[in-house]
Amino acid sequence: MKAMILAAGRGERMRPLTDTCPKPLLKVAGEPLIGWHLRRLRAAGIGEIVINHAWLGAQIEAALGSGGAYGVNIRYSPEGETGLETA
């Protein structure tokens, strides 16, 4: 099975934390927010994941790499820093 995680938003409501760190990488209980999703997807038997990103997306790619630390295979779908907006 495959899954897609939409992680392109700037995280306006989490500012100023998201001014320098993308919201998916903010930590909760020592784990990045996106890490919780990756672990749950793996537990559900999903090993192929595409992560769509924009704001500070290079940090997401650098932190997660190919997904080996989470037991999944990650590919990325970058939108650029400004993103495509909602709707």
C-alpha cells in the first residue's frame, strides 16, 4: 500500500515556532509530528509514502531522508517555498 502526507503548509497558527522549523518537524514527546504519522502508517502495513512539502521543505527531506529510520520508503513532491495554497 501507498500513502501521501500533505505537509506543505506554513503552520501560521504555530508561529513563531514555524518561522524557522516546518510544522511537521516540531516535536511532541520527543518525536517530530510527522514521525508519529510515519510510525502509524508503518504499523498499518503502509511502506511506500510520498510527502508533499513547501515551506522549509528541504529541512523535512534532510530530517527524514529515505525513511529508513521509520521502516518506510519516502519520496518527496516539493511545491517550492511558497506552496500552491489551499483550494
